[in-house]
Amino acid sequence: MAAQTSGIPSYLKKYQKQILQSASDLFKQGKGRMPQYQIAGMSPYQQQAMRMAAQGVGSYMPMLQEGADTLGSAAGAYKSGLGTLADAGGYFDQGAKQARQGSQYFKKGARQAGAGQQYLREGSNLSGEGAQALRKSQGRFTGQGYNKFMDPYLEEVVQAGQRDIQEQGAQAGNLQRGRGLGAAALGGSSRANLETRRVGQETARDASEFGAQLRSQGFQQAMDRAGSAFESQKGRQQTAGQAFGNLATGMGQFAGQQANIGRTTMGAGTGMANIGRTTMGAGTGKANIGTGIGSLAGGLGNVGTAQAKLGGLGQQMGQSDINMLYGMGQNQQDQRQRELEALRQNQYQEYMRPYQELGFYSDIFAGTPSSSMSFMMPSMPNPYTQIGGAFGAAGSGYNYFN
């Protein structure tokens, strides 16, 4: 039995060589001609959005800094307002103290003025007493009250002297009677009786004159002593009146001085009180200024906050513009990417057509028609979509941190 060998029939080997040669030539010709993937570049809108995004980084800082500066000014104004209010409290306390001192001065002056009035009344009373004493000193001595100056032993002296006179008269009468008895013996009794009566009468007259003389002398002495006492009393009254007058004058002058001092002190108290009220008014003005500064600080704080918010709002609006521009540019880029992909697909089909025809021819040679054969072109992911997604993530992070 002859051995059987498997292989390609000789009439097909020529076709086989042609297929292999065609495949080799086709490979040589098509080497490096495979259409390449292309990525659509960023559109002008996207590029503008990128520039705006780069320029917008920190764009809020100027307004934020202005807001911070304004808030700093507000804080400074607030501190200044607090300082002004503190100064106002000091002024008000000082004014109240001055007003209290003025009130104390006024009360002291009123007391001094009252003391001056009291001294003036006392001086007026002394002046009245002095005038009354002077009026009393103007009277004349009338002898009234002389009996207080009579010698209490005058009557005893008068009576003793009269007894002596009477005794002497009795002795003379006895002597005369003795003589009369002798004369009667001689016949002259009538004359002796007459002498005896005469001696008795003279004795009585002498005793009476003695008493009258002593009483007259006592009366005159009493009158002299009473007049001297009267004059002394009037002199004392005049001296007292003058002293009262001088004292009243001094009291009046002192009262005037006290009243002047009181009025001066009251004036000083009124002036001090006015100064205190003025100082308190200055304190009230300071307080109003401090309150105004505090209100201004509040207004500046609101302005600073608004400025800071305005910076953020400006950045948000800029980000909205960037997102809108980027979205428009992304649509343009997507359209361009689709056009490039369609061009590559067309180029790829043109490139693969010889290979498809050769494959069809080879299938016929191999006895396997390729009528149902299809060439699947692998699809390439859109690189722009990936880049755009990364950019979108970066933009989200940018928005977050802002």
C-alpha cells in the first residue's frame, strides 16, 4: 500500500504563494500608516475659562482685605468709643464731685452769712442797750434817794448833843436860881426869875439850833454823797453806753465781714457747682460722642462684613461665568472629538480594506468563505472626557475651598 502524504495540491501552491506575497507586500506598504487616535484640543472658551479661573484665584482677597481693614477700623473706632465713654465717666464723676463741693461751699457760706446776720442782730441789741444807757446817763440829780446816804447815827449824835446842851442849861439854870435866892433875900426875886427863864429859853434854842445844824449838815452831806453817786452812775452808764456802742459797731463790722465772707463762699460754691455742671455736661457730650463712635464702629463693621461678602460674591459670580464658558467650550471640544473620531474611523476602514479583501481571498483559498466575516473596530475611550472629568473635579475642589 503506497504511503499517503498530506499537503496542498500543486495547483493551489501558486495561489498560496501569491497570497503570502500579497500579504507581505501589503504589510510592508501599510506599516506605519495605521490612523492614530487624536484628542481634540481645548476650545477657545475652555482656554478662556482656564485663564479666568487662574486669574480668579485669590480675586476675593482685595475685597476681603478691605473688609478686614474696615473691620479693623471698626474695632479701633469701638475701642476709641469705649475710651471716650470711660473719659465721659471720669468727667461726669469729676463734675459730680465739683458739684458736691460747690454745694458744701454754698452751705458753708450760708452758715457764715447766717452767723453774720446773728452777729448783726446781737450788735443791734448791744447798740440799743448802749443807746438806752446813754439816755439814762442824760438825767439830772433831783435829790431822790438821798436818805440812803444819810448817817444812821445822826439822830443819836443830835440827841446826845442836845442832852449835853440841856445839861449845861440846867446847870446854868441852877446857878441862876441860886443867885436868884440870894437876890430874893435882898428883895430882887423878879429879876432872878427872869434870868432863870432866859437861861432855859437859850438852852432850848441852843439845843434846837444844834439839832437843826447837825441835821442840815447830815442832809447836805447825804445830798453830796447821793449826787456823787448819781454822777458816778451816770458816768458808768455813759461809759457802758459808749462801750456797748463800740461793741455794737465792732459786732456790726464783724457781722458785715462774716456776711461778705459768707456771700463770697456762697458765690464760690455757686461757681464750683456751675463748673461741676459744666464738667458733667462735658461728660454727657463725651458720652454722646462715645455712643456715636460706637454706632460708627457698628456701621463700619457692617460695611466690612459686606465688603468681605462682596469679595466672595464676586468670586462666585466669576466661577459661574467660568463654569458657563467651560461648559460651552466642552460642548465644542466634544463635537471636535467626535469629528476626529469619525475621521479616524474612515481612515481606519480605508486602511483595513486591503486586508479585508486579502482575507476574503485567503478564506476562499482555504475553503472558508468570509461572507459573514465582520471586522470589529475597537473603540477608544475619549481622552478629553477623562481630562475634562479631572478638570471638573479640580474645579469642585476649588469651589469647596472658596
